[in-house]
Amino acid sequence: MRQQPKVLVVDDEESVVVTIKAILQLDGYDVATTTSAAEARKMVRDQEFDLVLTDLRLEDGDGLEVLRAVREHFPETVTIMLTGYASLESAIQALGVGACDYLVKPSEPCVNGPPREWPQRRSRSPGPRTCRPWRRSERSFSRR
């Protein structure tokens, strides 16, 4: 039996964390959550996640710090920045730190579930970091 992909959701709004967790669990993901940047940094040091979805603005820090911690400890982990305060500057910063995507809240829910292709673990090949698509039928973030 395949292991469920592990996802960490970080947002300072408890309702956002609960909602995203419920949606991802319905689609078969193992989801951990926190509302704290400090706790998120500790979590990504202590265990590997396949995907980290973090808000940009957190009460005790910011999502960029979380992204940096992920890159430091598990550089193959896919990271997505989610924010209600989108700007060109923050998008460039997030992508520069290694985010695979930058999403603006509120996002429209997917009527038919998550998109067919989600980011997949990062390539181990040398050169610029790139995120390859993840085929939902694979049901995991594989390392290729």
C-alpha cells in the first residue's frame, strides 16, 4: 500500500487551516497544520513533508521564513505560498526563496477536486530549481 503524501498547511487563520486540511484529507492526503511560523519551522526541521502550503503573513513571522527552513532541511519539498496580500514584490520574494507557486486568497475552490496536475517533488538534477507536474493518478509525490 502506498503511503499518503504528507502536507503541512501553515496559516494564522484557524478557519483557513481547518478548511484546507478537510479538503486535502478528503482527497487522501496526510495533513499536519499549524498557525505559527515558529512551530512550522520546527515541524519542517523534525520531519519531511511532500508539500508545504504556507501563508505569507503570520502573527509570529512570515511564510518566507518557513520556505527558507524547508529549503534548508528538505530542498526537494514542494512549497506553495498563499496570501491575501498579494504584490509583485512578495511574489518575486517567494519564488526567489523557492516557492513553486504563489496563490492569492481567497482562491476559488476546485469544483471537481484538485487540479489534474499538482507540483511534484523537486528534481534532484543540478541546475535551477524546477517543479515538475504531479499526476493525480500517481497519488504520491514521487522522486524521479
